[in-house]
Amino acid sequence: RLREHKLYGKLSKCEFWIEEVRFLGHVVSKGGIAVDPSKKKFIVYCDASGDGLGCVLMQEGKVIAYVSRQLRKHVVNYPTHDLELAVVVHALKISHYYLFGQRSFEAEPILEQEIREHQKDDEKLQKIRELLKLGKAPHFKEDEQGTLWYKNRICVPNVDSIRKLILSEAQETAYSIHPGSTKMYYNLKERFWWYGMKRAVAEYIAICDTCQRVKAEHQRPAGLLQPLKVPEWKWEEITMDFNVGLPCTQKGYNSIWVVVDRLTKVAHFIPVNTTYSGAKLTEVYQASLKKSPFETLYAIADCLEKLRAAQSRQRSYADVHRRDLSFKVDHHVYLKVSPMRGIRRFNMKGKLAPRYIGLFKILEKKGEVAYRLELPPSLSGVHDVFHVSQLKKCLRVPEEQAPLEGLEVQEDLTYTEHPVKILDTLGRNTRNKKIKMCRVQWSHHTEAEAIWKREDELKAAYPALFTNYPI
């Protein structure tokens, strides 16, 4: 028909044996005509306040990019409608390159070829092929190359190397950054399928060493309430406290020593001085007991019964918000450290610091809810007995652990890191100048964990680093 109308195509502009063609915002393939994904509508959520501008670029319900910045001095004086317009302009100015798109290319499907080869050895997938031939597997299909698919998801055979590769790529690469069990499952669900995939993802996330150190626990605090034993007789056990910072009396007292009997709750208020030693306080206490203490209004038996009932009631209330957690000797656990604002821990600041450190081996159990840990010499200044709420069970001992011998750990569980060597350099061109960057490996980290830093900042802080590296 083209020849009848004298229409011819130029050979240099023709392409043959291609699977799809992009034309006028559409993709034409053997499956039909579909809208070009790069042309689909996007949504920009933006907001402004008296402190800054923020917006989120989304497409098909997924986040593409975050954009935010603080307000400049002159922008603070903008009225509300100008601020709302400013955030829209800023969002389009920063995210405009997403609109232009990028020339698409098809990567070599190495993983798909490996999956196709191992599908032939999987018994469950072979049974599905047999059912597919009989028309009893409606959601499965087989393409021209012999690859088995579940809807639009490729069926992954029961091969540990392939599944571990898929899970590690979805969990540990720079593009995934440990998304968590639920999000990681939905990301994999779009492309892969196998029996028990959700359970496999949950188990893989549970034993991830980085997630166990950094992710916050959304569980009740560990360790049930352990009430003190009720004393059998009055003045058998006492509690004490000091009320200091009072004006000095004529006899030289500037504090009050409060002694309370745990059974009868009778209190003694003894005037003392903050300079008294332990021996002096013992003499003062014995001297104060020459007179008989105030007799309780109830019998001892009544006190015991009511105290036990009160402790039981208190324990029942407290244990509702706690969970029982116990460990065995020789188990490995993580130790909890609290990130604080303004405090740098492990070369990180604030909430970016790991919440747990370790691993540490349990030496013995102290009481009902405390354990003694085997701490390295670098943590000799830290008390080695911890409450169970400060510990986290390690589900898998990692094969490689960061050595602690070379760490100079302070009493607040912090240490300082320094750069070891420069692995690579590159230049980044900005609008007005060119900034040189260095990929640096830090102490107690592998080359895979190296980060990029500005060359001028490294030279100012670590000039000796550049002696052996020509730049």
C-alpha cells in the first residue's frame, strides 16, 4: 500500500527487530499501545511556613524527590500568597529536569536469563507449567523465551544465590538504603514472585545487622517490674535521702537527712551538715535512735498484708506496658545508646547515630532483669552490668565485625574516627566554580563504606592525608 501511494522510507532512519517504539507520548509494542511512563501526570505537594519552603514530587502515588530550604531574610517579609507562590516556583525550579526525562535504554537481562535457566530445575514451577498447559493456572503465563511469569512478575526459582541477590539489591544498595520489611516487600512485589516471599523478606530484614543497630524498636520496654521484698519487721529495712542547699543554722546544720522505715513508713528527720563523713553519719543515726520511734497505728500483720497487696496491684499495672525478655549466658546482644542533640556519636550527629552498639557476649545474669556483659578494653570505663531494657537480642552473629581494639571509646560511648586514605577524586562543576571531591576511607570502615568529602575541608582538617596521595 505504501508503494501504491509512492511512499518510501529512508533506510538510515529505520530501525528493525525492536520490541517497542515511542511515538507522540505513547509506547507501541507487541502488547499494544500504552502511555509513555515519562509522560504520565505528576503531582507536586508544596507548603510554606514562616521558617522554610517544602515540597514533594510524586508520580503514581510514589515519591520521586523531596525539595526544601530555609527562608532567606528578604523572603521572610513576603505575605502568605507570595510565600505559597514562592514554594511552587522553587519546586519547579529544582525539579524541572524530571520533566525532560532521559533517553531510555534496555539493560542486558542477565538476572532474567539466570532465573530462566534455574526455573527448569524447580519442581514447584514445573508443576505450574503442567497446570498451565491444562489451563488450570489462570494467573500464570509463559513468554516466547520460556520464562514463567505470575501476572507481570517473574517467578523466581528456589535457588538461594538468586534470592539472596535479589534481597540484597533491594535492601543494601545505595538506591534502597534499608527501606524496611513492608516497603521492601511491596517494591519486590512489583517485579518478582515466589512462594513465601513476604516471609523471606521479613526474615532477611530481621537479621540485618545495620537494621538491628539503627532502626528504632516499636515494642513495649523490656523487663517486668521487680518490686522490693516486703520487710518482716519494722526498722528492718530503711530508705534515706538528703535535702541539701538549706540555710545554715546556729548549730552549723545546712541539710536534713530523711530516714524512712519501709514497713511502717515512719520518717526520721535528722539535721546534718554536708561535710559529714560516713562514720559521722553513722554516729548521728545511732544517736537519733535512743528514743523509741513513732509507733505505727496498725499492727505489723496488717502492714505486711496491705504492702503486699499494693505491690501486687502496682506490678499488674506496670507489666501491662512492659514485656518479658530474658537471655542466656553466651548469647550475643546489642547495647542501647541514646542519641542526644548536639552530641556526636560514632562520627554522626543526632538521630543519624546508631541506636545500638555491639555485639557483646553475656557473661552472667545478675538478679532477675540485669546481665553482665563482656566489654572490650576500650569500654573499661563503662559499668558492665545493664538492665534488660538496654539490651537487644542478636538474631545472627555477623561474620565480619568492626574491631574495637583500636577504638578510643570514652565513658559516654563515643569515639573519634579519622581518614585512612583517599580512594578516588572527581570535580563537580557549579555555576561559578569547580569543587574537587575526594572519596575517603575512614578508620574502622571498609572501602565499600567510603564517603565523598570536599578536598579543601580535608586539607584543612587532615593535611597529612595528602602527603602520600598526589592530587
